[in-house]
Amino acid sequence: MFFNSLTFAVFLPIVFLLYWFVFSKTKNSQNAFLVVVSYYFYSCWDWRFLFLLLFSTLLCYFTGIQIEKSTESSNRKFWFWLSIVFNLGFLAIFKYYNFFAFSFSEALNNIGIQSSPLLLNVILPVGISFYTFHGLSYVIDIYYKRIQSEKNVLDYALFVSYFPLLVAGPIERATHLLPQVKLKRSFDFEKAKEGVYQIIWGLVKKVVIADTCATYANAIFDNYTSMNSLSLILGAVYFAFQIYGDFSGYSDMALGMSKLFGLDLLRNFNYPYFSRDIAEFWRRWHISLSSWFRDYLYIPLGGSRGSKWKQVRNVFIIFVVSGFWHGANWTFIAWGFINALYFLPSLLLGTNRNNIETAELHWDFHSIKVFLNILATFSITCLAWIFFKAKTISIAFDYIERIFTNRSFTSQFLQNQRYSYEMLLMIIAFVLVEWNSRYKIEPISGKYSGLKMTLCLLAIIALGTYADYKEFIYFQF
């Protein structure tokens, strides 16, 4: 059941009405209802996934209590590592086993040893990377005595399985969501209205921007050998807006839905394509994942403390691991490695904490520099996205090589595809709207909100009938 489907358009209002008119008497009734709804929502993909979600939930719940109860260090470590190994073990089996088996077999074949990989015929459970990280952060925080274990299994189950964030984030923290879950929620009309605006803007990003960009990005990448330079550049740009509209659109809808139920989720995107350097980009892109790796991997490794060599090592570790988190393919590892290379100059020069404030343009000399920095950051980000999109590393390099060798900037793709000029104009309009609203969560609220909401709904309906129906990209992670 996808957020952008008609089925979900029926499902969400029913859940909303039942939640506030039938199950709102106590905190426990609210949480029990949301847990049941969340498990039903998850079962719509494959009911067999429910057992893995339930096992992961009970494992972290039980081991968290045991870690807190244990007085001896050895017992604490036992329960801690039991939870870590089982959680990462399931993730490794379902998501990475076939990748490692195939890569190992291929390596043997390359040195003359004939080998056939023993592969598992398993389906990747949707959202496993997200709810696994929910549980890991919870157990780690208990182990290091940052939080106390949750004794109410219903409250913890909701923290892990809450349906707006279950399959594609944001990756929540127990310190942020659990305190809200433990309180009875009261209906707040203003918050609900904000939620509706955010849901609609998320749908605009997904249906109007991401899905239409996907049509052109897929066509160019699938036929890149026959495309010239301009078409290949446009393919990378289209994919950049596809993945941004797709993932940030999902996050906006998740945050908006949560406001309908009186809960606040962590913000996941903060206009990343207006970043002036790559360090700022990673403070604005997939914020919940970036901060997760910062707190649970980068800082424990030493962070920015120690020698420059250790700092560089730590940066490469978190970016490569972040790339591998996205998928079992060398292209994702390459994407992470490239972003580490991008980050390296700012780390060595000590400028990685620059550009904390939101960019301003006043059309003076300084603003020209800011604009050029934004354009340069977006350009190298698009270059890295080619590896993320390509099926293999060799295809990614070939794609980039053809950008510089097929030196024609009259795009045959634009000339031969209907509505392609309109797509470029729509991207420009979208960028201008986002720039104008970069201090807000979404651009609909405020003056003329009713008119803006109507225009957005009309665009969703109009473009939704033209663009092919597509699931969210991050469901594969």
C-alpha cells in the first residue's frame, strides 16, 4: 500500500476518524490501535514480513530490559551483542548475502578458479534497513546509559512499527519519539492543518516532480549509448530531482500524517540542493540517516578528534558504509566513496562547519559567489548520482565519459520527447517555489493557502494521470 495510491487515500481518512472518534480515550487505546493499523499496513506488502518485524521488536525490547537490569559488565555485553548480532545478521542475510556470495564467486573466477555462487531465493523485506536501525539505536542508547529501557511493550512496538515511518523513515530515535508515544494525544486542529499541507506538498514532490522526472531519467539511462552530451547531462539532472522529490516527498507525507495523529517526527530534508558545499549538503540530505551514522559510528570511531589521518579514515568509513546501507551493489559503495572524496577538502581545510545558516541572495558580488557555490555543489552531486542510478560501475564511468566525448549540446532527446520542455520549466518553477519557502517546512501554508492547496491538488491530478504509477525509490532499501 503506497502513500501515492488510491487505496491509501481511502485507508488514511478511515484510520484518522477511528483514531480520534473511537480510540482516543486513553494513551493505551491510541497506541494499541496504531500498532494494529501499522501491522496491517506492513502486511499489505507480504504478511510473512510481519514475523521478522515482530521478532526484531521483541528482541530489542527484551534485550534492552536485560541490559538495564544486568549489574555485571559481562552480562550487559552479552545481551548487547546478542541484539546487535541478531539484528545485523538478519539484515546481512536478507539484504547482503547474495551480494557477497556473488562477489566472492566472481573474484575466484577472475583468478582462474571456477566457482558458482550459492544464492538464496529470498525477498528483501520492505523497510528492514529502517526498522533495524530504530532498534539498534534504542539498544545502543540503553547500553551507554543514555536512556532507560521501555517496559511497556505496546509503546515500544509503536516506536518501531509506526506506519508512516515504517518502510522508508525517517529513522527515529527513542529519545525523540518514545516520550511522545507515552503520552495521550489530544486533537490539535492547527497541527492537523499543517499536516494536511505537508502531505499535499509531499504528493506534489512525488507525483508531479519525481514520477515525471523518472520517465525521462529512465529513458536516458536505459539508452545512454545513443545520447549526446546534453541529453546525458539532463538525465543526471532529472534523476537528481527524481530521487529528491521521491524521498523527500515520502518524508513530508510521513511527517504530515504524524501531525494528524498528534506526533512529531524528525525532519529528514532541509532543501539540500541549496547547499553551498558538500558538508552542508549532508547536513540537509537524509538528515536522520546522516545523524545516525554520526552518532553511532563516526563519533565512536573518534569523530574529528585525533590526527588528520584518523579523521580522514573515519569520514571514508561512514560514507562507504552509508553507501552500502543503500543497497547491495558496488555502485552504492562507489557513490559513498565519491562523496567522501568530495568531503575531504573541507575536512582538511577545516571549512566543513561553514555555511551553517540558510543561504541568502541579494544580487551583489557576495550573492554571485553564493549562487556559484550552490551550482557547483549541485553539479558534483548530480555527477555522484550517476553511480547511484547506474546498474554497474562500468556503466557509470561510460556514461560520464560520453558526457565529455559526445560533444553535442542540441539534445535529440528533448526534440523527440513530448512534454520534455515543459518538464524543464516545471523543475525551474519547483526550484523557485522551494527557494521562496526555504525557511518553512512546506510552501502551502501562509497567505493564500487555500488557493495554493487547490493548485497543488490540480497538478497532482493532472500529472498523476500522465506519469506512470511508480513506487517510492527508498522502498528497495
